[in-house]
Amino acid sequence: MKKINCIILDDEPFAVKLMADYASKVPRLNVLYADSDVFKAIEILNTQVVDLVFIDIQMPQLTGIELMQMFNQKHNFIITSAYPDYALDVFQFHVIDYLLKPIVFNRFYQSVEKFIRWQETFQNQQTEDFLFVKADRKHHKIATENILYIEGLKDYIRIHTKGEKVMVLENMKDILEKLPINQFVRIHRSYIIPKNKIKIIEGNQIQLISGEQLPIGETYRKLVSDWLS
């Protein structure tokens, strides 16, 4: 079984030691580096194969968000932070999970298992930055970055983009499977949204950066809650 090469990056020595100890208990994990030197971590990211990075957000040399910006979704991250406030800010990156300190082993293990499931199911599939849908007897090529949200309407869906609305004979489950993994999420039986288009989550409502207010369905509240915890 292939090992998962990982880095643990945190400016708190206790946190590094704890995470490294947790990682040693998971046979699939191979820790390449566990310490607080961001620039050493960058060197490893640039020269070795790294599957997963456990990273704190608040660090003195370079913040976790700045480091993720540098690598622009080229690596997979699990956030380890004492603050839930950054949950929305990290959706634009390849964030597998958000661990809120203090982190217990069970939560750490669940996070690793989540990454393994994602890796086995999706990472080996080629992810396109567009999708083709059939509407009005034509095939439309839609750039996924232009999708504002997708609305379910009985047997149809309506794809809202920056320039148009496309009505497609499709169901929500099937269209979600065609979208890039870890970039889109279903928040309601009638709505799928891109994570990087979220502006505010308040109560049971999500406001998108384009201004739309969409409800969070009761079935999907735990998923949204998990983003923030």
C-alpha cells in the first residue's frame, strides 16, 4: 500500500510534537518534515513528492494562507488552527479538512481517512476545468470557474453563470459528480455552489459574492457546520 508523504508545519513546538506523534500511529503516513520552518517546508514542496500538508494558519514567517497561495492548489492541505474564523478563506485552495485545536487523535485519524477516500476515488481521475451539457439541442461548454451556482428544478437544473443561465435536462446528483471534486458542494436539495464563491455564512443562509442569498437545507447543515469546526 502506497505511503502518504506528508509535512507537518506549525509554529508551536507542542503542536508539532503532538501531530507527529499522531502521524506515527497511522501506518499510511510518512512524515517528511515536522517543524516550524516555513522556508524549509517550501524547499521540500518544491523538490519532493508531497501528498498532504498539515498546516497552521497563523505563523510568523509566512501565514498558512500565503503558503497555499504560492502553490495555487498544487498540493493538498489539512488546516490545523485554534481559530475557526479562517474556514471561509481557505475554500479556494485544495483543503481536505479543517481541524480545530485542541486536536484529538480520533479527529486527526478521521481527517486522514477522509483524504485517503478522496485520493482513492478522485485524485487519479483527470479533472477538467469545464464541462459539456446539452441544452436546446446543443452542447454547451461551460467553464467551471464561471459557475455562480446550480439550481435544481424537478427534472431539470439551471446553471447560473456570469453571462447566462443554461437549462439542462439533468439531476443534481449526476451534475455534482461531473464537477471538480472539492470545489463544489451541495447545500440544499435545490442548490449546488462553488466553495470559492461563498462570501458569508449566517444562520441557515449563504450569501454568494455575486449577491444571491441561498438557504442551507436541513439535511446539509451538518456538512456546512463541519466546514467551520
